[in-house]
Amino acid sequence: MDRTAVVTGASSGIGAATAIQLAEAGYQVVLTARRADRLAEVAGHIASKGGVAVPRRLDVTDRSAVYALAETLERCDVLVANAGGAIGADYIADSSADDWLAMYEVNVLGTLHVTQALLPKLIASGAGTIVLMGSTAGLISYEGGGGYVAAKHGTHGVAETLRLELYDKPVRVIEIAPGMVKTAEFAVNRYRGDATRAAAVYAGVTEPLTDVDIADAITWAVTRPAHVNVDLMVLRPRAQAAQWKVYREPR
């Protein structure tokens, strides 16, 4: 039976790139996200390359929908819990509690829902892998990122705790923590569609990481022998020495 990988947030960016690379690595990929039209495009691309992709519309914050999806799957060998995102860049004193709640629901509770729903199948596979999409924001704080920092610290805590709790089960728990990654939508969504503010994040950085770079790392970690666990992989572009220290070409 074909090995199956479930990728959340697979309609664009890191999720789409990861789904494509896992399909190339021989997995049947179940693509999930809220935008059915974009999922169909990614699935079509995978099919055009000879891969197998099943697009399924899903909001990971809808627990009942997540469990309904899990029940339709015969097996699950890999879960890439990638769905997430940031909203705003306000200081904590001025930030919106609604924005914080939205970020927590998708980055932490969404991860919880898909993990709990698919864990029995991951264990039953005999060599399951869970990949949680963290961030360097989950390891170190920075001004203007309070809500996202808190949410990604939550994701990091889930990864570390889950690894301890599954120590006697045939399931690996991998956390990927990217730094500055330039994708088509992440910064634009964070700044509520303000393309100018989004572009300023990467101004002068000639080679930020891309969604393909992160997908490469995920696919490499997933395809290591089953006894090899990549606990935590931090990825930054060469120009980014730390959250606050980025080399930018002078104008």
C-alpha cells in the first residue's frame, strides 16, 4: 500500500512546496487547506509530474472536520502540520486579543487537532513521522511579534512534549524552525494585504530563504531512516545572524 503523507496548509508557500517534494519522494500526498481552488492547482501540478495527490478542503481549527478527514484515510505515515501564520506586528500594549486568539487557534490548536486525529494511524504505520512547523519566533522573542511569538512558543512546546510522550511509540517528532523565508503570501497576510510593508521585511536581503528551501529540509528529515529523529532544525538565510541582525545590501 502506498505510503501516505498529510500536509496541512498545502495550498501555497511551504505547504505546497513540501507536498510537491514528498510526492516526488514517492508519497501519496493528501493536500489540505481552506482554499479548494488552490489545492486543485497544486494537486494538478503533482499529477502532471506523475505523482499522486488528493486535495481535501480543511480548516484545521475545525476539530470535527479534522476528525472526519482522518476517518476517511486508510493510513497515514507522515503528518506535516504546516498550517499557521502571523497577524499584525503591533506591540503587546496595542495588539488585538482577537488577533492573538486567531494565531493561537491555527498555530497551536490546529496542530493539536490534526496530531490527535491522525496519531492512531501514525502509530499503526509502524514508522510514523510528525513534522511540526515552528519558527525561530518560537525560540526567541522580538518586538512587535508578541502574539506570533507566543503562538510559536506554543508549537515548540507541543513538539518537545509530544516527543517525550511518544518515546516508546514508533513515531518521530520533528520540528522545523525557519527564520526569514520569503513566500508569496506570509508577510502580505501578516500586514493585512499591505504589499509595501511586506516588501520592506526583505528589503536589501538578496537571498532570503524560499518555500522550496524549507520543503527541502522537511523532505530530507522525513526521508532519513526511521530510527533517525531530527528533533529540531533551525534554518536561516546566511544574511540573518539572529532575529534582529540581518545584513541588507545598501541602496
